[in-house]
Amino acid sequence: MPAYKALRHLNAKILRLHAKRLQSSMSNTVPTDNIPRETLYKLIRKRKWRFSRLVRSVRDDTGTIQTSVTGMASVFTSFFQHKYRRIDPNNECVAAFANLIRTELPQDMVHTYESPFASEEIYQSINSAGDE
């Protein structure tokens, strides 16, 4: 019997150490995980939920499976850097768009925009703004 108790004690210690190592990479994302008064059933269910959400391995661009925390973090980092990198504009499209923009105003518009404000225009704009 003493050997059986010693084995149970060692098994419990190994499980506790393993859980501490895994806990650093787990996150509580579900509000039901943070229950103030937990019953045994809820504790077991919480542990199963955590275990099912735990990412154990990730495959990188070359097909290598990363299982370490730093390896998985570098795979996620490179993925998001590639996904959200800056997209340079196509020079031909920019030139075509620039050709579509009118470079010169018609003569009647040039005269309207280059002439100074008349006092009547200012008075009319003030009066129309007051009505609204």
C-alpha cells in the first residue's frame, strides 16, 4: 500500500507541474470560466473547455509543425505581418487616374473662383445661414 500512495503522490505532483506549465499559454476568454463559487462539476467542465481551446501546434509557411510557444508565436507574428503589410500602389493605375482628372477649369469657373467676394455675396450668405 505505501508504494501505491507514493505513486499517487508523484502522479499528482506531475499533473500539477504540467498544469502550471500549460497555464502560461492558456487564456480565460469565456465569462463562464470565471465563476466565483465553483462546484466540482464546473471545475471539471472548465478544465475540459480549457483543454479543448488550447492550441498545441501550428504549421508555418514551409510546412514545419511548430509546437513550442515561441515557435507558434513567431508563426502567428509572421502571418499577421504578411496579412496586414502595406500594399504599394500600381504606378500604371495611378497614371491612368491622373489622366482622368481635369487639369484645367473652364473659363467661366476660373473667373468665378478668382474674383474677390462682393459685399452682396457675403450679405446673402449670412442671411441664408441665419434662416437655417
